[in-house]
Amino acid sequence: MDRLVLRVIKRADLSMKRGDIRRAIGIYEGSFQHYSTVQEVHNRVAELYIEVGDMVRAGRHLYFKEDPSDIEKECITMFEKRCDNSPVLILKNIISKENFKIIPLDNKVKRRLRYLVNGAVDEAGTVPNFLKGIKRHLDKTL
């Protein structure tokens, strides 16, 4: 794992030790400007959201997690329902708030992302503007 990512985790852990869950969440959320595809960071912030009872936000961060637990699956389902099970809305919530980078994703996640993008295209009847670059990249790499 990248040294800077480890620093983010260490800072968030320090906030947790001090009992400041909200600050730890803020540290993780702030890191997504640079580390939007590091699933370990998403997993950690999702744990904190579950701890404070925000299952929908946890589900957003767990969306691409491999082998989620039962509670994590529940969170993902709640997130999908909040997005009206719309691939467009799900993707807007996952992608638009972060500097989303596709290249570091492993192929399994890219395939899941492509499935979701194709669902968004079907739903919208065209490729939504915010997905054009992502779709183009996925079409070239998969």
C-alpha cells in the first residue's frame, strides 16, 4: 500500500483512539480526492459509517468490495434503494464526488463497473456525459 495512504489510515486511527469518529470519517473522506480507488480506505470509512448508524453511506463505500459480509451487503442494498436502484444515480454517487481513477482498479472491479455503466446507458438511452470517458476507457481495456 502507498505510504501516503498509510499516513491517512494512521491519522484516522489516531482520531479514533481519541474517540473522534467524525474526524476520522472526515480524514478518510478527504483522502478520496487522491485515493478514490483504494478499497481498503473505503472499507475503513464504511466501518465507521456502520458504527455511527449511517448504513447508506457505508453501502456507497462498500459498493465495489469483494466478498462483503451480510451487514455490508445490507448496506449496499440500502444504498441502491436510496438511489432508486438506478445505475445512473448509483454511478453519480460513486463517481462524481471523487477524482475517480479507473486505471488502478483490478479487472474484476472494472467488469462490475462496466456492467453498471452499461445499465446506465440502457436506462438513459445514451451515454451520460459524466460516464463518457469511463465508458471509453472500459471499452478499450475490457
